[in-house]
Amino acid sequence: MATPNYRLVFSGKLRKGFKHPEVQGALAQLLKIPLDQAGHLIQGDRFRINKALEKSKAERLLEKIRARGAECSIEPMGPTVRSADAARATASAEAPSPQTERPPSMDQPLSLDLPELTPEDDRTRPLATVRPEAAERAAYQPDDDSENVGTFYERSTVAEARDDAAREKRKRLILLAAGLIAVIVVAVGLVLPMLLEEPPAPVVATTPAIPVNPQRAATNSRLEQLNRSIKVWMIQYGSGFNPAQVTLERLQQDLSIGEQEMLDGWGTALHYEPGDGRYQVISAGPDKVFGSADDLKRETAVN
């Protein structure tokens, strides 16, 4: 049963995301052709490979070519054939002679005859180098505004370099921001505890309290009080400030001093001694003996 034949048609364009040098090398390796011929297949001129292929084989080869970055399609070749030998015979019979072949117009793609092209694997026979005629190259206008493909890919490389530089700059800014945040976090962690920490309570030096002797305290108070009473008596009842005229008996009687006020803290009566322009009141102290080392005295000058 006859099967339809198909052939490959290169549009001369690259698929999005592929670079010209990479696609050129991949096509040269896949089709076993020189690099310059592989470059013609992706430089804007359309090429048709006049090799009759079964649809399954054409689709497999088409998939390999597109995977390597070249825009390509398949188209039917007209009458069906039963075998590869018949396809070759038909291709040879229909191929125009070199003397009568005319340059294709803009709406008829360039043809590249490849008699033994097989898509089973990558061991494809080399393509014969076929270049477009000068008139065809002059008539063709590329889709973009570039004068040649080299300039177009040069601009793509510059754009990619610019994008790489922008990505690297963003990466540096992100790292810098992360470093600043880390520094701030560490600084806050170090300073915040110090700010929240309560100052230590001041240490107040205290002197141990000296125990108070109630008998000694009472004695000192009565000596002071009796000294003042003697000076009051000399003003009110005496003839001038003469300590010799004062006696404790007259003092107690005239100033109505109680009996307890005339005793020291240990119950011993206080003693009065007048002097020259002075007087003193004496307590016998804890041993209750006058003239000993523990006597308590208060001396007052009257001049």
C-alpha cells in the first residue's frame, strides 16, 4: 500500500532561547555537514531538503532538529511512493537540470537535494554545500531590522551580559541588606539586656549601734539639768555669779527640784563643787565611789 512522502523545510530562524553558535554546531553534528553550511540553514534563507521521507521518519528527524534550536517543518512532496528506491528514481526523474533551473522567488523556498538522508539515527550523510544565488540573497529581507544575523546575535549577547550584570548587582544588594540586618540584630541583642537591666542597689555602710546604757544616759541628762539650774538660782537668788554661795540644799528648796532629780542613774546623790569662777557637778559613777576613774563630771564657767 502506498504511503505519503514528506520533506524537511528550514525556515532559517532560531527557536526562542537558543543561540546561533550553539545551534550551528548542533546541526553540523546532527546532519554531518560543515559548520558554514549548517550556518546557512539558520541565517534567514529558507531551505527545502528534497528527500522523500515517510511521515514517521520525517517527524522523528524534525523533532531532533527542533530540539537543537532550529525552526523547521515538514511538508508533503506530492505523489506517494512504495519504496526508497522508487523515491530516488522519482526524485532523479523530476529534478530539473542545472542548465534550466531558475532562482526561486520569495514565495518559493530554496531547495537542497539530499539523496541519502535517513532519520533513524544521527549518522546522517553530509549535505552538499548549496548557497543561494546572489539575486535570491538580495531579494530576501530578514524579519528583524538587522543588516545581518551576526549583528543580531551580537546585540542578544550584549543584552544577556547586561541582564547578568543586573542580576549580579541585585545579588550583591541582597547580601548587603542581609549583612546589615544581621549586624542590627546582634547589636540589639547586646544592648537591649543592658538597657533593661536594673541598676544594683547602693550599698550603704552602716556602723554598728553602740548599746545605750540607760543609767549613764540618765546621769548625763541630770548633770546638764542641774548645771543650768545652778546658773538660774544665781541669777534669781544669789548675789552675783559666785559659785561659793550655792548649795544643793538651797537649790533644791528654792527651785522646787524633786528628790529623784538630785540622784544619778545609779541612785547616788550628785555632788557639787564650787571653784574660782567655775563650778562642777559630779556623779560617783557605776562604782558609787567619788574620786574613782568612772566618775562623771560637768564643769561650767560663770565669768
